[in-house]
Amino acid sequence: MATWVDSHCHIFMLDDPIGAVDRAVEAGIEWMLVPGVDIETSLEARRLASERPDRVLWATGLHPHDAERWDDEQGRITALAVDAAAIGEVGLDYYRNLSPRDVQRVAFRDQVQLASHLDKPVIIHTRDSFADVYEIVGEADLGEKAVLHCWTGGPRWTKRFRELGAIFSFAGPITYTTGDTVRRAAAEAPPERTLVETDTPYLTPEPHRDETNRPEWSSLNGLALADIWGMPGDEVARITSENAARVFGSPRG
Ligand SMILES: [Zn+2]
């Protein structure tokens, strides 16, 4: 059986997170990465990782929705980051604009710099903000330490970020009937720089869209990639899992 990695799942939002880890492992998920979205959820992610240290990595960061809290959270997130596998989830969200854009940019740039300083990967949320994310990621020269989570940029942005050496991570939208742009983007993403994720509990892939998402369904997003690339699913499982281990370090040792 092919095994997959879920490079991005917020399992702390599920009713029984450790049960979800165990079921995912049973279903063929080798390991998963759990990004926090603020201090509290980062601590939760760290606790889950400590319960399943061979299956779960964690990351810490302040999500763009809450960027207004950056002044208050910066100190503790910076301290937590030392022991985390990555910085994230961070980024810019110009679709919902839950924090003012200039405030989002300050929090994002600071956290990109933190990742750069610690030489750790940074997990980036990009929504209607491609140009500004491109500028901030580009000036930090992160190479494949820039992980574009739930990538939805079209082919043009995919080519530009590809030149920066970034990693593209694909979630449920790649399976949606409305996901044409994402599929055309995936066609431009180099397999050796691509990851699969679920973004659990959000973005459940087809054909389960009426259910809460779960880590084992990263395989469905991977099989969609296999279709687009004309590659066997097992091969995509192997390549994306190797990429995840190279970028984040594997908890499997
Ligand atoms: Zn997320």
C-alpha cells in the first residue's frame, strides 16, 4: 500500500485529534504536520506531537486573520519557534481582510524573517495576495523553505514562484469541479517541489465534500496530481513524501 504524508492539517480542531492521527496512520498516512494559527493552537499542536512523536510534527505562527495580535504574540511565538519543525501558518489574506493589510504585512514579514533566521521552513497562506507574498518571500530568498500551502495561484503565478524555488502544496480544491485553475497550476508545479495536504478540517476533497476533512484524504489530492502529471499514484506518494521529509524533516527518524 502506498503511504502518504499530510503536510498541513489542523487536527486540534477535531473532536478526537489523537484518534484522528491513529486512524490516519491505519489508513496509510506515514506522518502529518500540524500548524498552529496562534499561540494557543501552537501549544495544542505541540502537545499532540508530543503524544505521537513518531507521527506528528508541529509548527507555530500567527495566521493573517489575527495579525492584529502580532505585537502581543510575537514574543511567545518566537520562543516556541525554536523547537518547532516550521513557522506557520502565516501569510496574507486579502480576501477576508480580517486584519488590515498593512498589519498583515508586518506580521508576515517578521515571521518570514524569523524562519529565515532559524533556517526553518515557513508555511504560507496566500489568498488574493500573490504579488505581496511574492515580494516578501522573494526578498527573503527562502528557496524551498517557502511552502505555499493550499496553492491556488494560476499557471502564471506558479511559474513565478517556481523561479523562487518555492514548494507548492495542494489541497482539496484540486479535486473540485471548480478547480480548473488549481489543476492548471499543478501542471506547472515540479513534482520534486510538490506536497499534498488536507488543511483538515476544511477543504474536504471530492467525493467526501459533505463530511469533515481528515488527514487520510491527502491521498485523494495526491491521486488528482497523479492524473494531472500522468504518473502512477504510488510514484506521486513516494515523491511527495520524500519532499515533505526533505523540507520539514521526518518524525519517522
Ligand atoms: Zn491551514
